[in-house]
Amino acid sequence: MELRQLEYLVAVAEERNFTRAAERVHISQSGISAQIRQLERELGAELFDRSARTVALTVAGEAALGHARAALAAAGAVGQAVGEVTELIRGRLTVGMVIGCTVTPLFDALAAFHEAHPGVEISLLEDSSDRLTDGVRTGAVDLALIGAATATPDGLEALTIISERLVAAVPAGHPLAKQRRVTLRDLIAHPIVCMPPGTGLRTVFDQACAAQSLQPSIALQASAADAIAGLAARGLGVAVLSNSMAASYRDRLTARTIDDVDTPALLALIWKSAHNPSVRELLVHSRQAFTDLLGLHR
């Protein structure tokens, strides 16, 4: 039994798919399948039920998974302990970033971290905020930059980067551009262009509508603010954005704060534990990189 086989076991269990697991651990699908089969022969039991489209753990697999995770954590702790003593940090760091994010201080933080700790392999994963949050909880992602509707997701640590009100952004000549105050009821009288479910901004918007029993007409959805602004500028709907997002398009769109949505949309760094020296060091560089942005939005 080898540590890499335990790593493959955990990857397949979490991804529930051999192809995605192989991509995650950077080997071929045939390679990971062969290693899992070899592990199953050694243990004398099948670990996965492969009869359905989605791979599922067998009873034996469920029993093995927790021990596999513990063994990998223990092996990682050996390297971390030695690294801390010798002031070297090695290993792998998986950083998540919400799809469509263009907040460049995160890239600055990663560059500074890489320069200080070249022995750490950095992986960058783009996904929805909900999936990234789940990844941080399970340990598949070490630290993530997400859009959120609450300051600190349950069971995690967080550093809020931006906290802003939602705005409706429309081109000149649109009826909402002529109003000083815009409410949700004003907004839902028009088609809406916004981010998809699973993003922090959309969660804030959906919760605000539900609180007033309003049912907006979502005409179009896009993950990037540029796409949302471009669609709204062409008259395809009212863009729902955060204040700083809309400010980037003031040459094309007029922004009005949605008066009765008090809950802010947040951009936050989240992590499960800073005991990992790589996470701890990246947080140091992140706080430095985000200093100007934190001061601007407070």
C-alpha cells in the first residue's frame, strides 16, 4: 500500500468520477484505475461501486476513506514539521477563485508567496462560490476567494475583502436611470441580467426577493461582470451588480443603489485552518496585497 494510492482513493471518493479524479492528481484515467484496482486486490475488497454513472464508495470504501485521509494528513504533517524547523515550506496548495473574478491582488499575493516559497506547488481552481466553499470544508481546497452573502460561512474562517450594496445598472434613457430611488419592485418590472445561482451576489439578490415574495424575471445570466454589463448596455435587461463592479462601466451604464436591499454582497477569503504553514503564509501575503482594497471599501 502506497501513499499515492490513498491519495487516489480520496480523490475518486470526493470527485465521484475517475476522469475528474485523474485530472485532479495529474495522471491518466487508466493509471488511477489501475492503482485503485491494485489497492483493492491488496485489501481484498472492492472500494468503489462502478455500476452507475457516478462512482460510489462501497461499505469497505467508506471504512477505508477516513483512515486514508488520516494517513495522508499524518504524512503531510511530517513534512510540515520538518519544514517549520528548517524554515522551508514545501508541498501543494490549492487556491480557489470564484469564476469571473478579476480582483488582481489575489494574483499579487500568489506571486509574492511563490517567490518566497518556491518549493510549494500552487494549483488555481475556478468554480462557483458554493462549490469552492464545499471544497474548503472537505479540505480539497486550502483557501478560496468567494462571493458570499454572510461574513463567515459556517465552520470556516474568513477575511472580508469587499462589502457592498447591490445596484441596478442601466443604459442612458432607461426608465430606472431617471429615478433617484430604485426598489426591488421597481427592478422586477424589467428583465434582469445577473450572476448565476451559487454566487454570493445572486444569493443576496434571491434572498431579498424571497423576503418580499417577489419573483424576478431573470432574462440572462453570466458569471463575469463584463458580460453582465455588456448585455445590459445593449438593452437586454437591468444589470444587478455590486457598487464597485458597476463603477467600472459608468461610461455605459447608470447605477442606482437598490434601496430596500440592505444585505451587502461580500467578497471574502475563506479557509478552514491556518495550522498549515502554507495557508498561514499565503494569508500573510494576501493581507498585504489586499491592504489598499480593504481600506477603500471600509
